[in-house]
Amino acid sequence: MENLIALLVAAPLLGAAVLLCGGRRLDRAGHWIGTLLAASSFAVGVVLFGAMLGYETEARTMRQHLFSWIPVEGFQADIAFQLDQLSMTFVLLITGVGTLIHIYSIGYMEHDERRRRFFGYLNLFLAAMLLLVVADNYLLLYVGWEGVGLASYLLIGFWQHKPSAATAAKKAFLVNRVGDMGLSIAIMLMFTTFGTFAFGPVLEATGETSEGTLTAIGLMLLLAACGKSAQVPLQSWLGDAMEGPTPVSALIHAATMVTAGVYLIVRSGAIFDAAPDAQTAVVVVGAVTLLFGAIVGCAKDDIKKALAGSTMSQIGYMILAAGLGPIGYVFAIMHLVTHGFFKAGLFLGAGSVMHGMNDEVDMRKYGGLRKYMPVTFVTFGLGYLAIIGFPGLSGFFSKDMIIEAAFAKGGTQGWILGSVTLLGAGITAFYMTRVMLMTFFGEKRWQPDAEGHEPHPHESPRSMTIPMIVLAFGSVFAGGFFSIGDRFILWLEPVTAYEHGHPPVSAATVTGATMVVLLIGAGIAWAMYGRKPVPVLAPRGSLLTRAARRDLLQDDFNHVVLVRGGEHLTRSLVYVDHSLVDGVVNGTAASVGGLSGRLRKLQNGYARTYAVSMFGGTAVVIAATLLMRAV
């Protein structure tokens, strides 16, 4: 069965090659080819999953070695794959949700002239992400990591005729390059320290390595995770990425790109376990981003950008859980999987609303859409209930476990982290209830556009609603299925080395507190947006609201500190280069030229001048000789 692992990557990679190189002759069938190859990769994943279940728990790791890319003495770079419980979880999520997004895109991109190319980019994205999670070494993981960055650039900027889309793609690419430098430095440190890139030897040797070296590697891995998973301070690209088509938003924000950082940290858990300072940094980043994204999501009127803030916050939960070590790794992945279902459903639901509202994204121009789009309303509503942690739905199980694990950290740190996760749950309930109320409830608020065309809301075609229904089932049942008999914990335990935490309060108390803050958040949203009409024009709002609308001034900060700082640094370097470096070089050349010019005057071609020079030289030599004898 190990020989099938390569097919996971090969199928969508073949689709990308065919669709991007096949030309216009494939325009009519391109979307079917892309969807079929994505589904083929999912089918291979299901077959491998069934085979893995037939093995003993400790013997479920499959490996496939294809060839050695660089086989030289002292440097071995292999193209090899590893499929264990952790990578299998990602394979099923990426290919399953990815296939549903492909199906959804058939209807959503129906009238786009470049649909074939779009599906080629989707296939390329899947191939890169699958390579990232099935690689058996950090160097091959880096190849997939960079492939995901390239594919995201192409997809975010797919509508490049819009300046905003082209700018957003470039921004995402550049910000991610900062994180990519962290991963490349970490890999270099690993090779110089361990002499290999392979996961097994690197992670097994952490006990024999100095804590300082492991801390440096861990911090560089965290920098990489911040870039791909849009965590503070590299989070600024995520909101702008909404300029891409909605299926892209669902793919990037739900099951693929933003989860890569969580995978990297959990896969490298042994490094962080042996480097407490780096592990603490992971927790701090997760906690800060959790609140940052939630606050931003509260003030957005663009439905996709509100969900983007939500993604940032939910990934913050996962990063925080991963920073808790063995008591949190499994819950980070569990929330990642459940989030893949309900967040993909929410984004596809947002796309369905936009499809029926002439691509309008401003929620203040929606209202009462539940009457016109019943399937979208129900599926989006189930995703809403799941993400806020409504009892019995997927988010309730995975998020509650993260909150409990945060309290189980112990001491003052445990109480702080537990309180942050509780506060985040309350804010999540507020901004998601706000989205529901502004979109599906109240009176209609849409107006004719500049050309006098008034939207006519309608339900989306089956190619779009069927994937939404399937994802809604996952939003409802996945969390409970994973929790029965600690099924998910037992599944990942061989990889994550799970340790049971002991929170200072009971699980029932944590659940009760979570329900209280959930009701408070939803209640405040109802009081603000449900009891009274929503104005079409947004009020000025408080200082915090205005800051949140501008993403808590993240772009202003980046412009002042990084852009202007970079400009001043560049100007300073140019001045030093011209004045000091070039000054020394040019000054030396001028001095030599001037000296040679003066010396050249002595060579005038007159014999009498040379005779005088010889006489003078002889006199100097005689005088020096006599002086030395006298001394």
C-alpha cells in the first residue's frame, strides 16, 4: 500500500499540468478534469486510511522512498513520503474538503472565461499542500511549503484585472516570504546540528542537543508558522486575501494553507517540548492572535472579511493549544479538523449569498435572506452554531477541550490562558451572531446599484448547495464522533504523545462558564443588531470600532515601522555606500592618480635632470654612510 502514497500528490499535480498546459481546447471539460483528479486523490486517501486501520496502532506509519535527489557524502536529500496518523488526518481533510470546493466552484465560476485555469490553480494548490503534509523530511516539506505560497499567490490574484486583487496577492506573497525565511533558517540549523533533514532522526536527537540551539530552531519554525497561518505579527495578508474568488477563501481559510503552521508545530513537537522558551512564545502568539482576530471580526461589514477575522482567531486557538505541549497537540488538530468543516461551510455559504446578491459583500445591504435562500440559511446557520460552540455540535467538543487544556497548564499562566480562551469564545459568539442577524434576519436593505439594477436573491444551484450540505453534516456530527470513547485522542496518541491535563476546575465548570460567555456574547449582538433595524450606513463607532475596521491599525504599523523604516534604512545604506565605501575606493584611486602625476613630472626626458638626480642621490647615500660611521 505504501506505493500509493505518491498518487496522493501525483493526481492533482497531473491535473494542474494538463489544465495549465492543455490550452483552450480543454475549456469545456477543464473543470471536470480538475474535480475528477481531486476526487481521485481523496479516493486514494480513503484506501490508504482503510489499510492503515488494518495495522497495529504502533505500526501504522507507511513510508515510500522514490529517489535520492542529492546523494553525496555528508548530504543526503531524499524524495520520500511518510504517512502516519497525523499526516493521514490532513490528507483526508485536504482532499475531502478540497474536492467539495472543486464541486462548488463548478457552479460558482460557471461564467468565468478563465475557469479552466482556475481549476488548474486549485489542483496545484492541493498538490503542494499534500506534498507538505506527506513529506518525510523538512527539506521536501519546504518544497510543498513554497508551492502553497506560489499557488495562493496565483489564486488570490486570479482576478488580476482588479488592482486590489493584484495588490492583495503580492502582499500575501511578500508577507509569507518573511515566514519562509524562518523555515529555511530552521532547516539549515537542523542540518548543521543533526546532519539530516528527516523527521525521525531530527526529533529523536532533541534530547542530546543544547536547549539554546533547539530554542533558535523552535523560534524560526514559529516564524514560519506565523506567516502561513496568519498569526501576529505576520497576519496582515489574511483579510486582503478575500479579494480572490470565494472558493479560494474557503480553500485557504478552512483546510489548507492556514493550517500548515499548526501542522508544522505539531509535527515538530519534540523540538518545542525540549525548548520551553520557544513553546512559551507559541502560546503567547496564539493567545494574542486569538483576541486580535476576534476583535477585528466584530467590526467588519464585509461578510468575507468578518469570516477572515474569525479564521485568524480560530487558528489562534489551535496555535495556543499546540503551544501547550502534549496536553494540547491532539486538541489543536481536532479543532483544526472541525474548523475545516464549519469554516469551509461558512465561506461557501457567504459565496452563495454573494451569488444571489450580485456579488454584494456588504452585510448592511442584506437582511431577511432566510426567506429567499433557505438551504444557504440552514447550512450557514449550522456552521454558525458549530463555530460558537453550541452544545452537541463540532465546535463545542473541540473548543471546550482547548479551554480545558489551557486551564490545565497550571498556575497563573493557566488561569490567564484559560481566561483568554473564554473571552475569545464570548467574542466569537458576538461577531458570528452579528453576521447571522445582519445577513439572514430583519428587513431587506438592498438597494439598486448605480445602473439601477436591484438584486433578486435566489438559491444557488445544486453544484453549490450539495457541498454546503455535506459540510453542514461535518459541522454537526464530526466533533461528537471524534469524542466518543476518546476516539481522536487514541488515533493521534502515537504521534502526539498525549498527556492528560489536570485543570484546577472541573470540566463541567469550564463548560458552564463557556456557555455563560457564549450567551452574553450572542445576547449583546442581539441587542445591537436584532432588536432594532440595522442602518445601511455604518455609524462612526467608538475608537476601538474604528481601529478594528482598519484591522487594529496593522497596516499603519507595518507602513510606519517596516515600509518607512525600510526606506530610511535603504537611504542610510545608500549614503554609507556612496560616502564611505565608494569614498574610500574613489579617494584611494584619486590619491594614487595624483601621486603618479607628480612622479611623472620627474621623467621629463632631459639628461641634465637625470644627472642632477643621480648626483643628489649619490650625495644622500654618502652623507648617510658617513653619519652611520660617526654614530
